[in-house]
Amino acid sequence: GQQVMQIPQYQHVQEGEDFTTYCNSSTTLSNIQWYKQRPGGHPVFLIQLVKSGEVKKQKRLTFQFGEAKKNSSLHITATQTTDVGTYFCAGPRNFGNEKLTFGTGTRLTIIP
Amino acid sequence: DAGVIQSPRHEVTEMGQEVTLRCKPISGHDYLFWYRQTMMRGLELLIYFNNNVPIDDSGMPEDRFSAKMPNASFSTLKIQPSEPRDSAVYFCASSLAPPSRNQPQHFGDGTRLSIL
């Protein structure tokens, strides 16, 4: 079955440093969604990428969708304590499928 | 606007007891999803509904788990009898349309379930 892996599993960074998480799917995705889950909270939708090679920015966050639509990345510039949490990518299992497969997640902690 | 509402927020009960988790999706959302989150297995989809009809329950771990959606504004996930390995955070999520049509999912706050 489809698998969505993320690396690294954990990342500890000094406040102000950059952070990147990578997402890889075993199958082609029609789109990729990114969610953030704060400690003790619930996943919150951040953004969606649809087109091959698409790049989107939200303030300090930059999201990319690979050319083959099998991988994606999230880059945070100059991390802040508010960035703490677990970042998940998620994609529909197959074109037309109604279920999301969530990645394994990357837990980001910030050292003040 | 009200988001997805789940109850209870926390549940602690002894093994063998029946547990019922409740969810009210966002009004107008046609899709409802039940997930379970644990450290070991991450975020797993248990079952989802489209227009109140269960579409795929292949993620439901055992016959001890059942889910219903009697109307567009209410769903339940029941575990009977409960076991310690069912301890997890259970999330309900809803969306306007499936992810293949580029719609995000909106999650409730979750129910943190502990089976002793």
C-alpha cells in the first residue's frame, strides 16, 4: 500500500535557525497537504500544493511540490518559538481516492 | 464559525467498559473522518462517511469498534469492550469534499482515551 515517509523524525534547532522537513510518497500524489499539530493540539491545515514543481510561501514558510509529484518539502526560515509542533504532509492515496495518507511527521522543538 | 466539536475531551475507564466518542462536523461538510493517533502508529484513518453513509471502514481495528452517523450533524465511535491497547487520541475531522478534490480536512480537538 501507499506509504508517506517524512525525515527527519525529530529536529531540534536554536531559535533563529532554519528548519526543513522532507516528505516522500511511494506513489504519485494528485496533491499534497501540510498540517501542523501543536503539542497537545490537533492537526491544523496549513496549505495545499497541486501542480508539479509548485512553490508556495506563507511568511517564513516555503512549501515545494516535486516535479514527479512524489515528494514535497517545508522550509521555515528563522524559526521562532511559535513554530514548535509536529508537521505532517498528507496526500490522497490514489487519484480519485477519498482518503488521506498522513506522513510520519517531523517534530520540531526550538531551543530559545 | 464553530469548528468540529468532539466530546468528551478526556475519557478514563476500565478495560471491558463500553466507550462512546461523539463528533459534530462543520455544518455543510459532506465528509466525516475518524482517526486514531498513537506514538507507535501515528495518525491512522479508522473510517469515513460521505453524506452519512460509511464508505470505508477498512481501518477499523476489530469488531469491537463501530461507528455510526445517524444524521449530517452527528457521529459516534464506539468501542465495546474496551482494552488498554485502545488508549490513544481519537480525532474526528470533516471536509466539504474528498482530498482528491483539493479540500482540506478540519480536525476537532480530539478525545484523549485511557483504558486502565
